[in-house]
Amino acid sequence: MTSAVTIPRHGGTGGRTAVAARARQVVKAYGAGETRVVALDHVDVDIARGQFTAIMGPSGSGKSTLMHCLAGLDTVTSGQIYLDETEITGLKDKKLTQLRRDRIGFIFQAYNLLPTLNALENITLPMDIAGRKPDKGWLEQVVETVGLSSRLKHRPNQLSGGQQQRVAVARALAARPEIIFGDEPTGNLDSRAGAEVLGFLRRSVDDLGQTIVMVTHDPVAASYADRVLYLADGRIVDEMFKPTADTVLDRMKDFDARGRTS
Ligand SMILES: Nc1ncnc2c1ncn2[C@@H]1O[C@H](COP(=O)(O)OP(=O)(O)O)[C@@H](O)[C@H]1O
Ligand SMILES: [Mg+2]
């Protein structure tokens, strides 16, 4: 007999379904008439819980749109998005805001830290706003994993870009969201700082059971993921499991070559 109490919230599926998020026949169109752009064209995708998924594809292929729709930051034109068992398409604004606050974490390319708060205050800010007390043990584990223990009293302008992004990652993790989304979270970092952040995201999946979806155009960044989804013209056209930087790069060259001859 397993008791619900002994099932960790992270690691395993914690009593939740094995699919953290789903898109079903999702269409997202911008504009109307001659200026209508179909950014997502009947997309079906399952995001596995406890996995690190990368989304790749040429500029304008719909990567950010897909991520924003999955994260409930943008509405869909038609189709459904589910977070675990909850259909988020069709939720009213207030419920959606609540769901985003309580169940989803975000890492933005521009860090989005508050300059007047120190690192620790930035990390706990979303929970402070939500009126939730951070779990002290968990917070310590997150801070230690990100390697920020000695920097907690520093303000953003006293931290390097890599450290600031690690604060943003810790902020996303601290509230123990079901899923974390990042749109090119290492896009503003040099390769060393980027590797630090990616290594940490990887460990949060391996050690903490986190689910992560990351948009990137960088084959090295994608190689930290368990699975890469390739978008083109608003459709998922391919996927790769256990990617390496070389296999991802080869696949990209392949797409480019096909693009040129078609
Ligand atoms: N707010 C918007 N208004 C009109 N068109 C948009 C808007 N956002 C994105 N698009 C269009 O949707 C398509 C997909 O964009 P996006 O998801 O940002 O692509 P990616 O992130 O892969 O570069 C592009 O053709 C883009 O021009
Ligand atoms: Mg984008």
C-alpha cells in the first residue's frame, strides 16, 4: 500500500497524470482577411511530466506562440490546452490568472528581476504576492542547487547576467510549479553563464522532478533537453529524443537544405 502522504510532490508523477500539459488541434491566428497570419496550425502535443522539452524552429515558426498558449499567457483561436486535467482554454480571466500564479513558472529572457529587491526577495516575491509561505527546506534546496547561497543579499545590479538568470530560475522553481516555461532563457547569456543555467535546469528535472519547456534556437542549449520538438510554419514537423548538439545541428542543416530546394 502506498499512502498519498509518502508520495513526493516532485519525483515520479506525484499522483498527477504523466502528461503535464497538452495541446489539442490548437490554431492561433493573428489579424483577419489579407493580413491574417496563422501562427499555429492545428497543433497536437503532449508535454511529458518530469521531462525537459526544447522547442526549436526557424524565426516566425510559432515557437513563442505555442509556449504562450501552453502557458495560458495567450488565448487560442480554436482547440484546447490542458494543464494536467484542467482545460485552461475557456477559463475566465480571474481563474486563469490564479492558475498561472499557482501552477506555472516562467523564466523570461530579460530576467525580469526587481532592481530594488535583493536576490532572495526576488526569489520569494511571487509567493509573497500570492500570500503563500515558502517551504523553507525547499527554498534552501533550490538556492543551493542554483549556487546562490552566498549571493542572496545582493541586488540584481551586483550580480552577473548568469547569476541574475539563476535568480530568475530559482524564482520560478521556488513556488514548486507543475511546469516551467522559458522563452530563450539563456539567449542573453554568454556561453559559460548559459551552461550554468542550463545545467541547473537539467538538475532540477533530474533531482527535483521538475517539468520544463524551453524555446531555443541554440543546438547546445537543446542538447540539455530530453526531447526536441521542431516547428515550421505553425506545425510540429519533427521531434528528437536524447538530442546531442551534433544531432540537433545536423537536423537543422537538413531542414535548411530542404527549405532551399522546395
Ligand atoms: N501579436 C502578433 N500579431 C500579429 N502577428 C503575430 C503576433 N505575434 C506573432 N505573430 C506572427 O505569428 C508567427 C509566429 O510568431 P512567433 O510565435 O513569435 O514565432 P517564433 O517565436 O518561432 O519566432 C509569425 O509569423 C509572427 O509574425
Ligand atoms: Mg519567439
